Amino acid sequence: MVLKEGKFGRKCEIAFPSLYLKEKLNMGAWGTTVLENDGALDAMITLGNLRNPRQAVEEYLASEYVEEQLLAVEIIDISIHGVDKSILGSFYEYQEWFEELTKNPMNDLQEEAIRTLDDIKKRDNNWFPAFVKERKKILDKIEKRLKGSLTESNGV
């Protein structure tokens, strides 16, 4: 564990990586996966209480907040491909909800999810340099999953 003296006392570099994100970023983020963000978790609480989250997912795709958009994109991805823990992060309390989600894949929202992900990539740039590569890998992995199955469904 590395401790550093900072403006507000000691900071633990390993246990609290969000302390090293740039100021512009919503400081509710503590990691780079989809659910390692307070905004995404707030949206997940809402979605987790819905039996049919489709309308809410569509609304989150159009959100002004990157974390809500990304959650919507990932929910579409999960509905088609299932959960990838390296993308989603911790989801244990929603495990059954995500399993249920795969029974009604949102294939028709796939192209919109890809367009939204492109927009997210343009706006999701306020990460501290140490986290940029990790975050990019996650966004690229989601894109690959979505585009790969879209290509397969079009017979290409």
C-alpha cells in the first residue's frame, strides 16, 4: 500500500484509485468497469426494480450522463451475450436480474447501442492517465461483442 500526503491528508493509492482521477470526472467513480460508478449504480437500482427494463434502457441511451449511457449499452450487450464480469464489475445482488435479462435479448437496440458507445468514447476522456488504457479496453471489449454479433446476425 502506498500512502501519499495530499491536500486533504494521506491518500491510499491502491485502495482508493478514484482519488487520482481528474477533477472534471464525477468523483463517484472508483474504478473503470461499468458498475464501479455511483451514477451507474443509482441507475442500476432503478433498473433492478423493473421486470421489463426496456423503456428505461432506451431512455438511458439518450441520457446526458456517460455512466448511464454506458450502463444502458452494457445491459443491451448482456441481454444478447450474457454477463462478462471484466466489463460489468461487481453485480452479485443483480445476478438473477441479469440472468432473466438474457431471456429477452434486445437485438433491435444493438445498432443504437453501438452508436451510443461511439459517442461515449468521444466524451469519456476525463480519466487520470493511469486508468485510460484500462477504461479503453473495457469500451473496446463491449464494442467488439456488440459488433461481432451484429455481423453474425447479418450473415457477414
